[in-house]
Amino acid sequence: MEEAVNLPQTIIQSVNTIFSNFFTSLDSNIYSILDDIVFINSDVLNDSFINNILGNSPTSGLLLLCNSLLFGFILYYLISLILSHIVLFKLQTPYQFVCKLIIVSILVNHTYDICAFLLDLNSNISLGIRSIGEDLFESEICFSALESRINPYISDFSNSFNLFSIQGFLKSFSSVGILNLVLSYSLRYIMIKVFILLFPFAIISLLNETTSYFVKSYIKSFISLLFSQSVVALILLITFSLDFTNNILFSQVIFIGSIYCLSRVNYFMKELMGGITTTVYSNASNLKALFKGGF
């Protein structure tokens, strides 16, 4: 009879122990991963896959394909130029085409250097924002430092953890939110690599007026993906300015708000500048709508 009475309490303690161990493991491992996938620079190009696919010279990899496309565009323009005198349709002048061809050829064959410059420029902007916080708060502005800063106040389970309390409920939300951040910014990390590989093709599309729209969409999407890094640094700066020592419940609510804001950065950038979003639940909703018959 006594064992039957204690059974619900035993189940609750077991559930609390399982989730406490899960959240502790999550906090100790996931924040450093976020630093690696959010704050990126030209080191992302030091990848054997990128080097092999993109090519180390104009005669290898995607650069060879792009240079072949340049000859294809030249042939297309010559045929169009001949037909324009017969059918009498408007076409860019040879001088304009040759000037574009020279500029595009230079840009295509210096894809690696240009992408490295853009990545480092974006990294320096975010580093500048984070350095302001380092001077103000005497702490490194990153996810790992944030975990160390908030852990004693809203993630400390040394006394007890109760999943069915308001603190346990809020802690669950914050941990799931952090996990969502990892998925979202992992997708962003991959998409940046994809856009690097697409860079020479986007530049080539400038040669023809009917394909030039592609480079405009590409630039908006690529800048949106890159600049979200600086917005994250700004949100972290604001989060570090908050006082987590006075009211633990208030601190947990504000921290969850910060996580939600971080998870929506890519969506906000898409609304502001256009491009694509890497928000996981947004993409999941679009996939669900696709199976229903449309967006």
C-alpha cells in the first residue's frame, strides 16, 4: 500500500531527474557550438570540400564550368548581334558587352578572395559590436560567456529541479529555444556555404539582361544571411546589460524573450532586406503547407 502511495512521487522524481540531466548536458555543450556556427569569418572557406568544388584555379571545379559559361554567353551574344541586324530588336552594344565581360571575368576568377573579404568584413562589424560590450561589461560577448553569466541564477539545479513548477516550465522553454537556435543557425551556416558556391554563377548572370534579376535576388539573400550575425551580436549586447541577480523569475522570462528574439533574427532580416529565412519552425510550416497544396 505504501509503495502504491509513493509511486506517483517516484515517477515525478524520475522525470525531474531525467530532464535535469538533459538540461545540464544541453547547457554545458550547446553554447560553444552556437559561437562556432553564428560568428563566422573567412575560416569557413578553409574547407577541403569548398576548395575542391569551387576550384583552386580557373581550370578546375566550378570555376572551370563558369569560364565555359562565359564562352557560351559570348557565343550567344554574337548570334544575337547578327540576328539583331536582321530582325531589328534592341541589344546592348558590343562596347557595353565587352566591358561587362571583362569585369565579370575578373570577379568570377577571384571568387575566393571576394567571398573571404565579405566574410571578414561582416565578421569585423560583429566583432566591433561585441568589443563595445567587452569594454562595458568586462566580459566576452558570446554565447559561452552568456551561459556562464546566467547559469548561477536561472539554470542552477544544485538544490532541486521541478519540471512541473513555473521555473521548470520556463527552463524547459529556454532549453528548447536554445536547441532551436542551434538548428536555425546550422541551417544558416550551410546556406552561406551554398551561396559561396553560387557566387560565380550569380556574377555571370549580369552578362545578360534577361538573367540579371538573379544576381539582385542573390545579393539580397547573401547580405541578409551575413548581416544577421551583427544583429545577433547586438541582441547579445542588450542581453548582457540585463541584471539577472535580483529577480530569478523575471530573469528567466527576459532570457526566454532574448532567445525568441535571436530565433527570429533571420525572419526579421528577410522582412527587412528580402532573401530567405533559416528559421526552423517557419520552414517546417512552409513544408507542411506544401504537402497541403501550396504556400
